Amino acid sequence: MLSHLLLVLVALSVFLSVSTGGKVLVFPVDGSHWVNMKVIIEELHSRGHDITVVRSSNSWHIKAESPLYTSLTVPMGQPDNDEVDDLASALLNIRMKGRSDSTESEMMNLVMERFSVYTKDICTMVTKMFEDESLMRSLRDAKYDLVLTDPAFGGGVFLAHRLRLPLVLNVRWTVRGEAHLAIAPSPLSYVPFPGAELTDKMTFFQRLYNVMVYVFSQNYFSGINEPHYTDLTKRFFGPDVTDYFSLFQDADIWLMRNDFTFEFPRPTMPNVVYMGGFQCKPAKQLPVDLEEFVQSSGDDGVIIMSLGTLFAKLPNYVTEEIAAGFAQLPQKVIWRHQGPKPSTLGNNTLLVDWMPQNDLLGHPKTKVFVAHGGTNGVQEAIYHGVPILGLPLVFDQPDNLSRMVVRGTAKVVDIATVDRAAFLEALKEVLYEPSYRENMQQLSRIHHDQPMKPLDRAVFWIEFVMRNGGAPHLRTQSFRMPWIVYHSVDVMVTLMTALLLLLLILFLITKKCLSVLVKKKVKSV
């Protein structure tokens, strides 16, 4: 009888959770961005929400079949997995030339060229969807509560506007760069532009450089994206939308994938919700063979190394130097590595194709994380309090690591010039100088000291938008203002004009009074 009652209660709880769940239309960005989006999808699914994911047929990582969601696949040809590998290889080859203005420009040109192609593909995908009347009718009939998207590309933003649905962004980057720049006041006097590798305390020449990088980057992003998105906007939205980017700025909630353990203090907005480290979790038990290897390190502990999925395969001469540096340490090393086995590999180093990175970072024997500086890895290191030896490659990695260096939680070496001696020296500094670990553990304590988990906070605001049909009361209207109005130039000109008129009137009155006095004085004489 008791078992039957429990079964009924479980069935009833499942029914209630499903019946009260919302319907979410997700338009994700592929690659590493999908990893972040999937975390939110898993949590929404666990809370009884119905998820539909829009994907292209040539998606790299977003699967058509999943227990978490129903997929809507737009035909876009066959996936080209070599395309990603070719881009990574080309960027790595440029990076290995060293850091200079010419190599930075070369990498930027290559990235922007490829981004232009991706943007064109996204616009083609959205056009196919909008032209398919039966598809759009089915999406409207489905009565979704909101669209959840990553604005690094614009497909989900345009779809939300077309369907007239509330919009929630899972965001750090938009099509025009860092997300804060789209909606929040960003004084360049103390807000460093991402990529400039500066802090909130800048000298005059650093502020000058910050402004130059900002202007150059904004023009660059606009030149790459604007032609594609503007054409799409004119075609489907007509004169109602004069600036495609206003659709991004009109989002209800911005779920920001960082927080102020990572970001420098800066102005923000009421519809910006910080969820830095939302993908991080307490460490789980390691597989038996890996746990045995870790425990064999004794008091010396373990170093783990991973350069992410995109750059897992380094040039052979670099891996030879890194392996030789590792071999001279008493610590055990777990290295996520692809390619030929280095001839200098020591007995203390284990090469793996894949590692449970979060669980290893949370292991008490892990001493240092050798990483490329991707956002996910940096946040996991903060979460678990593990100092970093950085080998930044491209994209936001150098800037991410520069923020950790300023906080005294990381040291960076140039992968283009690194040899075994320099690598070993840097690694020993992070290993044996206590301040690195102490500073990172302090940062970790600050990150954990908050009233609710970042993922719970993110899901709360998604559900808030569902319950209330949006969050227009939190949206700023500043982006709709001309720059003259936004900066109160018209008000200042009016006040200055009034002041000048007042001074002119006073001058004329004074002049007239003096003239009368002079005339009276002359007559009296």
C-alpha cells in the first residue's frame, strides 16, 4: 500500500512539474558556446520546462536527438568538421610567430573573415525559416513563452522579434563585441576594453590606447556584421526597424556569463543578471584508474594541463619543450594531449584524450592548472581555487588571463617563445610561491559567498520572464536616444546659450548705465 502511495505521489509531482512548466525556444551558437547553453537547457528540463532547440543540419556539436529537448533542424548542407580544425590550425600557426602588431592584425583579419562567413550562413538560415510559412505558423501556434539565445550571432534575436516573443540572452559577447558595451554606460577612462589587456586603473597613455582599441574594434565589427544583418532587417522588418542592433538592445534579460570576481567594477543595468561560474559544480569522484594516479603523487600533488578542444594539438617542438619541463618536477602531471607522444615525456606525466576537468580541479591534490585561458576554464579554476599557469593563444584568452595576473592568481608565458627552462621556471613560481594559491582561494571564497547559486539565479530570471511575459520595466531606453540627447549635449548647449544671453543682457545694461552716468557727469561739469 505504501509503495503504491509513493508511486502516485511521484507521478503526481511529475505531472504537476510538467503541467506548470513553460515552453522555451532556444537558438544557440555552436562550438564551445553550446557547452554553456546546454547547462541551462539541462536545468530548465529538470524543472519541467519544454525545450525546443533550433539547429542547422550542418551543426558540429548540437545533436538532433536528445532527451533534453526537441530539435528543429533547418537544412543547411553537410557539416564540415575540417573547417573548424583548419581555422584553429591557421590561428595557431600565426600565434606561433610571436605577439606583435602584425600577427595580431593577421589573426584579427582571419577571425573576422571567418566570422563574416558564419554571419552570412546564419542570415541564410534565418531567411529560410522566415520564408517557410508552415514552419513559422507552427512556431506561432506552439505558443512559446520566450526565446533564449546567444547573441554572438543574431539568429535568435531576429526570430524572437519575428515571433513577437520575450527575449533572454545567454551572453558575454554580441555581434558588436563585449555585451556591456551594448546597453550599459562604459566610460573608457576606467572600463578597459576587452582585448586591450588593461585594468580599471589606467595611465594617460593607457587610456589613449583603450579609446583607440575601442574605436578600431567597433568599426571592425560593424564592417563585418552590418551588411548581412542590415539586409536581413530591411527585407523582413521594413522601416519599423532602422537599426538592426536595437533588436539586441531590446532584450528583456541579459544573463551575463561573468561576475565581479572576474570583471572589474563598472556601471551596469537592472536587466543584467550575473551568472559567472554557473557551469561549475562540486567535484565528483574520479574514475578508479585516474584516482590511483592522483593518489600516487603523495604530498607533491598533481598538475593538470588542458588547452581546450580547439587547440588540443600543439606543434611538436612546443610539446617537446613542455614535456621536458614537466619531467623535471616531482609532481604528477595529467595532460590532455593530441598528436604524437613527446620523446621528452617523463614517467610522471599521463597523457589523456579527455579528462574530467571540473572534477580534477576540485581534487585536493591538484596544485596548478596549465590552461589557455578560455572563460570556462578560468571560471572553473576560480570556483575550485586553483592557481593558473597561462598559455594564451587567441580570442579572449590573453585578456582573460591578464585579469587573473592582476589579481595575483596566475602567471602567463608566451607559447611562441617558451622553452623548457622558461616553462619550468614559471611553473615552479606558481607551485611554490604561496601567494598564487592564497589569492585564488580568496577569490574562490568571494565567488561562493553569495545568496544563491549562479545557475539558480539565471533560471529564476528566465522563469520570471515566463511568468510576466517579459521584463520591460527593467529595459533602458538609452539606446533609442541620439547621442546628442544621451549625453545631454542639447541641454548643455541650451543652458550655455541662456547663460551667454544673460551675460550679454547684463553687459548691455551695464554699458547703458555707464553711458548714462558718463553723460550726467559731463553735463554737471
